[in-house]
Amino acid sequence: MEKWPIGVFTSIGAGLGASLEAVKELGVPTVQLHAPPKELRTPEKAAEIKQQFAEAGITVTVVFCGFPGESYADIPTVRKTVGLVPPELRAERLQTTKEISDFAKALGVDAIAMHIGFIPEDPADPGYRPIVEVAQEVCDYSQANGQRFHLETGQETAEGLLRFIHDVGRDNLAVNFDPANMILYGSGNPIEALKKVGQYVKSVHCKDAKWAARPGEEWGEEVPLGEGDVGIETFLRTLKDLGYEGPLTIEREITGEQQKRDIAAAVKLLERLRAEIWGTCC
Ligand code: MG
């Protein structure tokens, strides 16, 4: 595959990703797929979905886990509802994660990913160790399916993420780096964070955002790629310096016609920067 194949975060059924039809129109070679709801994860449906992407000439590079009951309404709600952190939902969501790993295997995909939720920054917090243990279980299960497990960035600092990866201690644990999330959640300068966790980055989201007035207390604002505070060219050059040649997956967390237009513009921006940075032309 070419260096930095462009991709789009895609949903089938519910979800904030672009539709398969929209992705086909864009002509991109890869997608990350938001895991569809349970009724679409049967072996028969998985075979159908695999065929649809194959016929479109699109490679699914990562299957993203999401769970009923998650809400990104504001930062305190994310703390309460997202990922494997809420203790009362952990067992059920672990089971769902294993089913999504099996679904990804049926699609022939070698990575699953997740917003695991707000990991306590203090490893002495009584909530910390159980999250390490559940992450180990996800790693071991996905390893048996021949997969990596990618942690989406944003909710913790780079240092917190590195400590967590070390404490989980599994070779198939990796990072899906989303530079905009570092800004949206107020968890640190995205380029500095990327340099720190770079050796673990196996997939990325190309997404942009503007800092909030009070970072970490309120959301920053997600904006079209190239219009925010990430510095997309610097982001890409840093990825190159780190030796990352994997997909550049565009994520735009709005819906409708504006989402389509913004993603199409992002594809053009990434194609231009890729040609400039690698010194090849189109
Ligand atoms: Mg993301």
C-alpha cells in the first residue's frame, strides 16, 4: 500500500461517521469502521459488509468500539459514561468488546480501537488498577484474534497514557492518535504529545479543533481540518519523523451535507500536503 493512504471514519447504521455511499463518492482507499449495532454483527452480516467494502475497493483498517449509553454531551458526562471506565457497565462492555473483536476478525481487520474512558491520572487511585486489568483482558482476547488494540487519545495526558501502556504491558497495545482530542479535552499540546507516544502510534485521526477558553473544564470546538489549532502540516511532518506511514483517517464529527463538504476538502488538503512532504507529485 502507498504511504499515508487516506481514509475516512465511517459508520454503518447509527453513528457519527460518514456513510459507505459518501466514502465511495470520495474515492478514498481506506476507512476506519465504527462497529455497527449487535444485529449487524452476526457472521452473515459481517460477510455481507466485508463484501460491500471489497467491491468498493476499500480496506477497513480499524474497527472502532462504541457502546450503548455513551454520551459526549460535556466532559463530566464523558467521565461518567464512556468506555470501560464506568464500573457498573464494565463487564457488559467487555463482553461487547470481545464480540466486536470477533466481528472485526470476520471482516479480516487486524485492529480494534476504543475511547477506553477517563483513566485516573494517579495510579494510586483505587479506580486505576481495574482499568489496567480490563485493558489486559481486551489485549489478550484481540491478540488471540490476531489483532492490536488501539487506545484513542485525548482524555489523558501523554505521560498518563505512557504509564498506562507500560502498566498494561501487552505488545499488541497501541495508540490511535487524535490530535484534536488533546485540544478538545484540554489534555496537552498535540504535537508534543505525539512526539512522546509516537512509538506506539499505529493509526491516527486527522481532525482539527480550537482550544476552549477554559481547557479541561469545557469543550474546545471541533472545526474543519486545517482551520483549527492542531497545525496539520506540523502534525504530518511529525508523523513522518516518527516513521509513521499508515493511514490518515479523516474524522469530522458532524452530520449531513456540511460533513461531506468538509471531508472532501480534508481529502484535498491531505493529498496536497502528502505530495509536498514526501516530495512526490500527483
Ligand atoms: Mg477521534
